Amino acid sequence: MADATPVKSNSRTVGRGAHWIEWLTGGICTLLVAAMIGWITYHAIVSSGGMPQLAVQILGQQPTPGGGYAVSFTIENKGLRTAASVPVKGDLMDGDTVIETQEITFDYVPAQSAATGTLLFRSDPAAHDLHIGASGYTDP
């Protein structure tokens, strides 16, 4: 059998107060956490109302290698609420006649932010009137 010898410990606990740097670090961390909680609460209260304010702006048009045309755009939500499932529809018009329609759907357009996208047309958008805009959204 193995010899069981007791292990003697010479360690002892010394009681002392916290160092001033520990108090300073704890105080700063407490202030930061309180400030973050206040900021989140403020934005939760302020942004609880209203509705999304969606605006679409064309950034540029260029031919694609496959023979079509790409129309790049940005969609901006200036509102205080996020919009989900946002369809952006582009119509190429010749007078009152619709030549071609393309649509793309954005999963989310967060409040006070923007997203970019591209619609692909077969016809040249420069030769027609291009109407582009958001056609709806859902509340997330």
C-alpha cells in the first residue's frame, strides 16, 4: 500500500483593504455600465413610435457583360423603426407603357441606416424613363 503522508500547508490569508486603483477601476466600470443602460433605455423609449421613412436614390447605371444593364441604388430609412421584407420595384416606362419591371427584396432596412442593391434590366434604362421605389414593408 502506498504511504499516506499528510501534506502540510504553510499558506495563510492576509486580510487587507482594497487598493485605491481597485476602487477607481470599479467606479469607472460602474459608471460605464450605468451610462450604457441609460443610453439603451433612452433609445428604446424614443424609437418606439413612428414608422419607417424609405427613400430610394439611383447611384448609377452600367452595361453588364451578359448584355443587360445594371442599375445600382441605395435605399435609406430615415425613420425610427426598422422595416423588414422591403420590396424595391423598378419600372422602365415608355410614356404610360411599362417596358420592363424588375424587383428585389431587402430582408431588413434598419432605422436610420441605408442599404444598397442593384436591379438588372434587359433593356437600356437610359433610353426609357426609370421609376424606382420601395413598394411596402413589414414590421419585424
